[in-house]
Amino acid sequence: MKQAYIKLHIALILAGFTGIFGKLITLNAALISWYRLFFSALIMLLFFAVKGKFTAITNSSKLKIGFTGLLLGIHWILFYGSIKYSNVSVGVVCFALSSFFNAILGPVINRRKLSIKELLLSSLTLCGIGLIFGMDASYRTGIILGVFSSMFSALYTLYSERIVKDYDSATFMLWQMGGGSIGLTLLMPLVLWITPVNLLIPSAADFGWLLVLAAFCTVLLYFLINAALKKISSFTVSLTFNLEPLYTILLAIVIFKEGREFTTGFYCGLMLIVSSLLFQMYSVKRLSK
């Protein structure tokens, strides 16, 4: 259990950089997400080529795992769209709502008992987002995209929790990234029709950022998350990742000087989100004794 929490918090630190890359890379949200999945799948193929041992799984298993990759890809499109339409800080704060959707959708998808404690903790996050929603109207589109992004993040975590225990992490990652890449490729004509772009090929700088994003903030990040999900609940994973805004906002303030745009409501909302995490951490620690 202790190792699972260590892996989870290393993943959290890596996740803090994902929003920053969304601002640094000049491609639109859909293309960032597609290249991220595609490069991640290539890295996993290279891993198995070096390892020299490939674990065979059934076609139905490939489809199940690939479906989680598609959910992940849609989450990324909405997440980076939120950043493009607002800023890094707003995009990552909205991501904290994933624990709320996890608490609501978890009993339906994984057929577990509805937890009043999870709902109460998630309500703090919801109130925090409500305070942040009172910011300048120019952020509204970004916030709406961010809310839907958090919903797909929760769906991804819940479906992954159901099946990840049946496979080793590397095999799961390969088919997740590969399946997600294929699924997103099929959706790209529709996505690019809705949000047309002039540039499809990344520049040299974007190519470098995408490789770093794929290798460290995707393959390593989700390898650690999948390993953690074998020992701890999806709700705890989602709620722990509510800390991601803190890491990312600090980076955004330093790199992009975003702190000048925030109101008192933003900081009050952020405090409520952090409070929900602290209460959950206290609860988990108390139960483990």
C-alpha cells in the first residue's frame, strides 16, 4: 500500500507539467492529444522490442483496454481545449472535478455502494469550482470544456479500475495508448471539421515538447497510475490528483505570469479544493490505523 501511494505522488508531480505543455505546444488541443497518444504508443512498442518479450492477450481484452485509451484521448482534447480557451490554471483547476464525477458515476459503473463521504468531499470541490466560475466571462468556455474534461477523466479512471488488475502495467499501457491512438484517429475528421486548423505537422520545438510529454508525462505517468490502481481506489486516485492544480499553477505563475489574472474568488475556490483533499487524506490515514 505504501509503495502504491509513493507511485501515485510521483505521478502527481509529473502530471503538474502536462498543463504547461498544453500552453507551450502551438498545435490545437486535438492534435496535441493525438500526437501524445501516438508517440506514447511508439514508445511502448520500443519498450517491448528492447525487452524482447510480448504478452499476448485476447481481442476482447484489446478492445476493452483500447476503449479506456479512447476515453483518455477525449479527456485530453477537452483538457487542452480548456487551456487554449482560458489559461493553464483554469484548465487544471476544473480537472479537480473528476473526484465529484467519480463519486457520482462510480456506483453505476462499478456497482459499488454510494458513499456519502465521497459526495460530501466532492461537494467541497464543486463549491470551489463555483467560486472560480465567477471569474471574467472570457474564461467561461474554457471552464465548460474543463468540466467535461473532468467527467471523461473520471470515466477513464473508473473503467481502468475494473480491468487493470488483470494485466501487467506495460501490456495495459501498450494497448491503451495504441487503442486510444486508433480510436482518436477515427474521430479526427469530425474533430478537425468542428475545429479546423492550418497546421497539422508539429514544428521542431513542438516535436521536442511532444516527445517529452509522451515519454515522461504520459508513459511513465500512467504506468505509475495503473500500478497504483491495483492497490488503492479510483476515488482516492482522483481526489489525490486534485493537488495537480497546485503544482501546475505555481509553474504557470513562474513561467507565464498568470497570477496577475486571478481574483479573490479564484484563490478561495482553490482553498476549498485543497481542503477536500486534506480531509480525504486524513480519512484514509485514520482508516489504515
